[in-house]
Amino acid sequence: MRQSSAVASQLARYRLLRRIGVGGMAEVFRAELVGAEGVTRELVVKKMHPTLALDPTAVAMFVEEARLAARLQHPNVVQVYEFGKADDVYYIAMELVDGSDLATLLRAA
């Protein structure tokens, strides 16, 4: 997954702060859940590329990923908070785990 930054934007209840990675199917953003009275929670939002939302096979794969990830409960697996669709964009909101990504750890090993 390539890493780079992006300008802050809004997706549903989430403020996308910066892009932390991009792959063939989706972009991953560090984000904030914006609640009532300005209460926020940091998390990660995986946002499907909008052009893929027109492909029923790609949508089915993304939905299945969300379905499977939401069923997993283990201390070593990020928690899925929400799967949704806003403005024809599918997304998965997940727990934020600070630290290095797997690719960086593998290169260091």
C-alpha cells in the first residue's frame, strides 16, 4: 500500500484527516468520528475507490471484507466499528492502531 497525505474532508460522520495508504481497491485514512458537542474519536476509515462502486463484483468483494472483518473479535485484530455508504462511496470505519504498518516491519526484518 502506497502512503501519502491528503487534504481533510468529510465522509458521513467522519472527518478524514490524512491519507495513510492506498491500494487497488481502497484508500485508508486517519480520521475522526465527530459526535455531539464536539466529542471526537480517532479511528481509521477505509474508503472504496468511487469508480469501483460501479462494479458489482468489486462492491461484493468490499462488502464481504467488511462482513468478515466485523465478525472477528481478537486482541490482535482491529475492531470494525461500522460499514456504510455515503454519497455512493462505501467505507469501513475501524479501530486506529498507532505504529508501523506490516510492510515497514517486514522491510526492517
